[in-house]
Amino acid sequence: MRSGGSRPLGVGCRELKTHLGAYLRRVKAGATILVTERGQPIAELRPLATGASLEERLYRLAALGIVNREVREPSPLEEFPPISAAQPVSQALIEDREDRF
């Protein structure tokens, strides 16, 4: 593991797996950890931004082009004809249940 100035700490996958609790405590304390595999960066562990509301986070993601905040008005339901039955529903239900008795 290395550290220097504002650069994130670098840690290999195996080292991270072996000492996960210690690295998570560092992240919780504010550190950023760069996870590497065979010397190549593959992931970054960093603390979650706290205090920002969902709306603020969505605004930031939209500014980065990650999400689309397009708001659409709901479309009105189309008119549909009422359902007409040859017999009342109660009569159809009685006929359906007759074979059970």
C-alpha cells in the first residue's frame, strides 16, 4: 500500500481481501483507496457523500450526463367503450359455481 499527498492509497485485490476491515475503516475516516489487479487500477473505494439530498445528487449526476432528468407530463388515458355483458356478472358467477355443489 502506498500513500502520497492527495493521491489515493493503492492496494492490490489480495491485500484488500485479506485486510478488508482495516481498509474500510480508512475509507470511513475519509481516505480514498485505489484497488489494483496486477498493477492496473480496477476500482476506487471512497466514502459516500453525506449531507447531500437525493435531489442534489441527481442534479450532479445529470450535470455529468450520467442520468437524464427529463420530466414528462403523464399522458391522459384514452377513452374506451364500456364493457357490455350478455348477462349480469352475478348470474355468470352463479353458473360458474353450480358445478361445485
